[in-house]
Amino acid sequence: MQLKQKLHNLQKNKMNISDYSTKVKDFADALAFIGTLVDDEDIMTVTLNELGKDYIQFRTPIRVREIFPDFQDLITLLISEEMKIIGTSSKGGSQKSAFYSNTNRDKGRSGKTSF
């Protein structure tokens, strides 16, 4: 009962997808070892529910598919999504810096923009 509760309370937080999926799999394997099988749908639900707000746009299309991917395929898709999220956030930061640099570059001592 305790292992099942830990599985259902597991959250991704700051873990990367690989570490998070390993923890989910470890709990599911531990449950299977003691004779409590966790079906694929439960594992998928737990995995998707606790991803956090960065994965909101990812979760919906996965949940409405006619054929649900297996756990390994889901993790592959999640790793790809994680790479997109990391790429987007790092590009967003450099774009903000570039915007700030460009808007302040043309200001003289008066603080007014020169054209």
C-alpha cells in the first residue's frame, strides 16, 4: 500500500524526464516484485499527471489518442518534448537579452533614443 501511494504521489519537480521515468518504473517494478501489478494505464496516468505546467500542451494530445503509446514510447516522446522546452526557454532568455541590448544601445547621455 505504501509503495502504491509513493508511486501516485511522485512528482517530477526539477528532475529531468529520464530520472523521473526511472523513479516511476522503479516503483512499478517494486510493486510487481511483491505481487501487486500496476497496469500500463495507471503508470501512464501517474507519469502524465505529475509532469508540471511546462508539459500541459503535451499531455492533452497524448490523452486523446486512440492508441495510447506504451511506457517506453511515452518516455521517448517526453524526452523530445523536454529538449524542446529547454531549447525554447534558453532561446527566450537570449532573445530578451538581445532586445534589451538593442533598445538601450542607441540611448545617449540624456536617456533619449537617437534615430
